[in-house]
Amino acid sequence: MIDFYTWTTPNGRKVSILLEELGLDYTPHAINITKDEQFAPDFLKISPNNKIPAIFDHETNIALMESGAIMIYLAEKTGRFLPSDQKSRAEVMQWLMWQMGGFGPMLGQAHHFLKYNAGKSAYAEERFGTEAKRLYRVLNTQLEGRDFISDEYSIADMAIWPWASRYEWQQIDLAEFPNVRSWYQRLLQRDAVQRGYQVPKDMGDIPAG
Ligand SMILES: N[C@@H](CCC(=O)N[C@@H](CS)C(=O)NCC(=O)O)C(=O)O
């Protein structure tokens, strides 16, 4: 059994979607980051950087933080959603790292300045708004002629999709990125994606793209 510590955010949903896809036995624990529950001493023992998501795997006694590390761990544990041949594996890792280093952190800043603190910094709005569009252009190009980020559905898709689901917060019109929109809607049709989105609690309708 896996204890899964999470909240209703893209980084948490990356892992809940993967857990649902894998059909693993897990117990979600809501860590309400708007109430500073991420600083509770018991949570810090599992996630010393005081951020969700984190897991504790009772089968291996392994505690892990950082969504990318958790996704690789679960994919390797089950032998799924991370190809074993070197070329495909490297490609999936490349896009997972692209999400971890760019599509997540930059869009996170876009949420701060375009949605939560609009009007406070024209510079930051311009910087992160422009960067968001650039990242969507890169993703749109990668998805040209493809159903998934790499040859097959993988942890790279699951890592990127929850961030794309906040396209409205990022002031992104998916009509400008047709390959992203098709891919977004393709994943949205998956039951595991829909279930994973609603962990640790039901947040209502999922953006339709
Ligand atoms: N690089 C980390 C980022 C995790 C992260 O930023 N988590 C946010 C929610 S999406 C959080 O827990 N924030 C609470 C805080 O910063 O105190 C990962 O991918 O797991």
C-alpha cells in the first residue's frame, strides 16, 4: 500500500493520475497547503522540502518527495509508462524533465502574476505570459503528427497534462495550439485521468480544452 500526500494542484495530480493508471493500492491524504499543513512535523519527515506531492511505499519502506522522482519510481516499480529501450526512455525522460524544469515552474509563476496578482507587476506578467506561450508552442510542435508526447502514452504525458489543464489561468487559448488541444482532449477521455484529477477531493468539472 502507498500513502499518497497531495493537494488539488497540478503537481499532485501528476501522481494521482499515474496511481490511477497503474491501479495501485493507495490511500490519499489531503495536505491543505492553503492552511500550511505542509509544514507539519510528520509531513516534513516524508517531504523535507515541505511540498506536495509525496509518497510512502509500505512495500519497500521508501519515502519520496518531488513529483518527477515519484513518477519514475512508480513507473520502474511496475514496469509501465516508461519504455525500456534506450531511445524511447531517453525521450520520455527528456520531456518529463522539460515539464519539471520549465512547463511546471514557469506556468506556476504565470498563475501567480496573471491570475492571483494581476496588475501588480507588468514586467512579470509580460515575462511569464510570453514564456507560457513559448512553452505551448514547443509542446504544439512536439505533438505535430503524434497522439502522445513520445511514441506511446507515458509518464511525460501525465506530468504535462495537469499543467495544461490550467490553460485559462495562464491566459492560453488552446485554439492557438491545435495539437495541444487534441492531445489534451485525448487524455481527458481517459477514466484514470478523470479520476486522478479529483484526488484528494472532487473539484467539479474538468476544463474541457
Ligand atoms: N518540484 C516539486 C514542486 C512541488 C510543489 O511546488 N508543490 C506545491 C503545490 S503544487 C506545494 O506543495 N507548495 C507548498 C509550499 O510551497 O509551501 C515537485 O514537482 O514535486
